[in-house]
Amino acid sequence: MAALDDIYKHTEEKMQKAVESTRAEYNGIRTGRASTALVDRLQVEAYGTSVPLKQVATVNVPDARTLQISAFDRSTVGAIKKAIETSDLGLTPNIDGQHVRLSIPPLNEERRKDLVKLVHKKAEEGKIAIRNIRHKGIDEIKTLHKDHKITDDENKRAGDHVQKFTDKYIKDVDALTQHKEKEIMEV
């Protein structure tokens, strides 16, 4: 049935996006290793507005413990420094002409545990998003059933089908979480 296929397709696409969103959140959590993803979500006050860091600078990883941010315009270096200092990264920027250097210190045990808690919080947010998508999909199926567009059996099968998507994508979030946790805890 075309209506059910549309519901399946939209539900699965939204669940995939929820998993990708969780993955993107994890990329922004530091692991003691330098990564350009750490500063991807930083907003810089430049030219009278708030813009993503990528629009005012390039970010490089010269070695495993250093990030180098090269401003396109020297006048934005101060704004970049301020954005880093006010962020939740917990890093101190060093200014070197048109470059801002970030040294990534090794994580201590307490910080690792805090980051793992943050990872679990982001995982739960991802799972909640997936469950909300399931709920919406099942509501759409119930509406079809109520309008007599599908039979009782089709209603039951469709609900089971949506639940299978939910289980699959929640497992994906769990796998991402385990991987990120392992990455954070490795010394």
C-alpha cells in the first residue's frame, strides 16, 4: 500500500537523521586527540554578526595534540579567541600573529568520566528523538486504520515494521555510544 510505504520511508529517513545528528554531536566531544570537529560548532562574532568559525578561518591539525586556526582576516583573531574561551571546550587559545593555536591536554580521569556522562546524555537525546519519530509514524498508521484505509492485520504489521526500524536505529546509537566511550577512556 502506497500510504504505508510513504510512512515507512519518512519514518526511516527521520530516524537515520537522528542517528547522524547524534554522530555529529559526538564529533564535537573531545577525546584527548586533536580533531577539527572540536571547533565545528563554534560561532564567532565577526563583521557585526555571529558566523560559524569555518567562515572566518581554516582549521588544521599539525600534530595529535594541537589545533591551528588560521584567520582569513587578522581583525577576527580576537573574536575567534573569545569564542574559544567562552565555549565549553575547556581549552586556552594561544595567539601567534594570524594564527590561534589550541593545545589539547591529555584528559584526566575525572574529565574522562564527565565526558562519558555527556556522551550518555547525548545518546539518550538521540534515542528520545528516534522514539518520538516512531510515535509519530504509529500515529499516522492509526489514522489510516481509523479512516478504514488499512485492515486490522495491516495496522498490526505496520506497527511492527516501524518498531523494527526503531530497534535498528537505537542499536546504531548504542554502537556509536560504545565506540565514543571507548575512545574517551583510552589513555
